[in-house]
Amino acid sequence: MKVLPHSIKNSKGFTLIELLIALAASLLLVIAAYATYIAQNRSYNAQEDVSEINTQSKVAADMIANDIRASGFGLPEDLAVDSINGRTTKIVVLDSTNSTDAITILGGFRQIGTLAADAALGSNTITINNTSGITLNTNDKKYINIDGVTFAEITAINGNTLTLDRGLDQDFSAGRPVYLVEDVTYCVDASGNLRRIRRNANMTTCSGNTGSDSEIIAQNIEDLQFAFAEDLNGDGLLDANDDQDGDNDFDGDDFIDGSSVSDFSQVLAVRINVLARAEKPDPSFRGLGNPPSSIENRAHAATNDSYRRRWWQSVVALRNKS
């Protein structure tokens, strides 16, 4: 029996309307998927920015706190006689009511190395094992301290042998630490970069001079402010003259602005404020990221922008109060 082929006359396909409907549905799915991707990408970028400002600004605030805490370590007995690159007080502050503050602190923050041999009382030469990579000189990196107790200035360098401007006031055994004593400035430049400048910084312009080491430690910093707690009678405690609010306690009201400090050698503690802003705006955060109305003695205007902000505040007690 012969099998006849099916007639294609009765075969059915998709109509144009059905194809258009399917295409529209597919397009809606693509649009929905793309919108979801955009929303997730924005959320990811926002969270990444938040994480970045949190990490960067917190690390910077901790660096400032650590150096302030160690300020005064290794300094000479009288800074008026032995100044450090022209600085005669262990803390110098540029206080501002309409801009960021700047602070310069003095101390032996970095260990150069150790004594390579015993050094005798009265000797004006020492030999060191320099393990730090810091290149000493007889200009701005000439101030040293041995073992945290004896300050001296370098007048000549011959390899690892240093000639000092004075005889040692005691014996030192090999292996005792040697520190570089220097001035370190924290300030915010015109681009919003928080800088750490070692030696000879211009606090007004937040810039270094020849020989300075300048590095950016945080970006997008909107404010840097400092306040200070004093101990005017030098007893190491807040007393009636020092207790700003008269409550016989050490609290937030006992901090004053840098312009009101009468003697930085009598500062007990420093309050540090760092206000950071995200690098990119977050459209979903418009009007929600206003800075504080004021930080210390600087007022901040409200904004309607879309930037997220983070404000760090910490109080640091000085270890080496003179």
C-alpha cells in the first residue's frame, strides 16, 4: 500500500502577533534583569565605598592617635636649647574655625637600629646597626635618642659610625635601641588628602619642604579637628583650674580648642576628629549623609548631596607629659 505524504497545507506556525508578544515578553525579562543588575551593582559600589572610607579613615585616625600618644618620647630636656628642625614645643597646632586643623608632634617615633658596640660615658661617637633603611644626615635627620634616655645631634657620619655634638651621659651596652627624633605633621591638603609629612612641613599649605617625606594616608577627608585637655598646675590630674565644666571629672567638656591652650607641655589628652566622605555619590542616599552641624569649633553647613560620610572621634592620653 502506498503511503501518501502529509499535505503541508494544514501545517501551522507562529503568527506575527504571537512572535511580537513573545518578543515583548523577552524584552521585559531582559529589562527586569538589567534593572536588577544595575541596582545590585549600585548597592555593591556603595558598600565598597563605605568599606573604603571606614577602613581608610579609621587607619588614618589610629596612626594619628599612635603618634600623639608617643609624642615627647626621646626629646631633649629643653627644646628651647635643642629644637627639632626649629620646633620648640612637642605639639604645635594650627587651629581653624572655617577649615581643617593641622598638628605637628615631636618624638622618637621610629627606631633606626641598635648600638653595634658598647658606648662609654663621655664618648661622642657611637657605631650602630641601621636596620631601618632610614638614611641619617647632619641636616634634618640628625636628631637621635639612645635607649629612650639620651638625646644627641649627629655632626658627622662615617659609614655606621656617628659623631655626636656631646659626650654620652652614661654607659650603653651593645644592642640598645637608637631612635630618630623628628617632627611629624598631619594635615589635609587642598584636594582633601590627609597627609603625614615627616620633617619641616608647612602647616598652612599642608606641604613638605626639601627633604620632607610626605605621604597620603587617607583621601576624601572633609574635616580634621583637634581639642585638648590641660593640666595647668602640672600635677598630672584635672583640678579646679583644669576642670572646664566644674564636675570634678574628666569628660568631654574638659577639652578646649587649640587656640585656647596656654601651654602645650601641660596637655593631658588630645581629642581627634576625622570626617571622611565616600569617593562616589550614592543616588539612594540623597540628603541622608549630612555632616555633623559642628565638630569642635568648626561649623558645618547641611547639604543635600548623595555622599555617605563617616566621623571618627577618639581621645588619646599622652604618655610623655613633661
